Amino acid sequence: MAVGPGSVAQRAARIIAVAPVGRAAPAVVRHLHSVLEDTFGREVIDAPGLPLALRAYRPARGQWLATDLLDALAPTRAARCERILGVAEVDLFVPDLNFVFGVADAALGAALFSLARLVAPRDPQRTLRRAATEAVHELGHTYGLGHCKDPRCAMWFSNTLAETDRKGARLCARDAAALRRATALNDAD
Ligand SMILES: [Zn+2]
Ligand SMILES: [Zn+2]
């Protein structure tokens, strides 16, 4: 394929980097690649892992402030990558919520979720499905998708694992169309 000077920059922007944060299981991180490629129409690459930012830890709660981890992750996004997704394995929270599965910031082009509450000890396939679901959800936010009223859409806001299992990693038709519009706009930049 012939590639002109303009299209090099364009093509370089169509990359989602996935980075383990702390000790996230590499097998789970790898599993995300194909799901994210299919959903977002982007090339997905491994980014170097980074350690947990200790300033995010709150000993009184035994939890990690998700936005602090996201702020540490975001600057590690290479310029050639459109988005970076961090995969952690510690329990996350934000103020006013007991816990969160993940967090996203569209302006930073970064999202993060944790496996801490997703692991199904006797059902590794279920763990992978949950991880894919949360990865799509948080990255979906970075492409401008909000929460969805369809309980079978990945953009449904899960309060419980049962809801995560019910919704799965697929976007409803409306959100899939919104994502196509958002990514097409990025492609035209
Ligand atoms: Zn959400
Ligand atoms: Zn939806």
C-alpha cells in the first residue's frame, strides 16, 4: 500500500496502547487486544507496564484513588497512540463511591480499569469476558460515549458484577454508530 506523508500521521494516530499497571496478569491484558481491535477499529499494541503510583494509595480505605493512577498513566501515552488503557489489579475508588471498576478521561486520552473485582476464580473465561467488558466501557468514554439505558450494552453503568456479566462487551447499535462517527472524525484530523 502506498503511503503519502499525510497518511502516515493519520495511520499513526489509530493506535490504542494497553499497559499493565502494577501486576495485572499478562494473559488477561493480551486477551483484550482482539476485542478492542474489533470494537474500536484500531491497532492495539502493548505499552510498557508501569508500577502503581504510591501516592494513589489510601491506607485508611485499603484502596487506590483511580484518578491518581490515571493521572500517572496518561503522560506515558506515546504521541503516536490515540489512547492508552491501563489494566490494574488493585481495588479502585473515587470520592463518593465505595469502589469503581474503572475510570476514563477523554481529554487525557486515557482510561484505566482494575481486575480486582472481576476475577472469577474457577472460571477464567468469565474473568476475560468481564475484563473485555470493562475495557470497552472505559475506552468508550474516551471516545465520547456516555452511559447507556440498554442493560445489554457495554456502556451500561454497572454497580455489580451481575450487571457486568449481563451487559457483556458489545455496544448497542446506537453506541456502535456513535463510536463509528467519533473514530471517523479522529481519522479525518
Ligand atoms: Zn462509565
Ligand atoms: Zn448503548
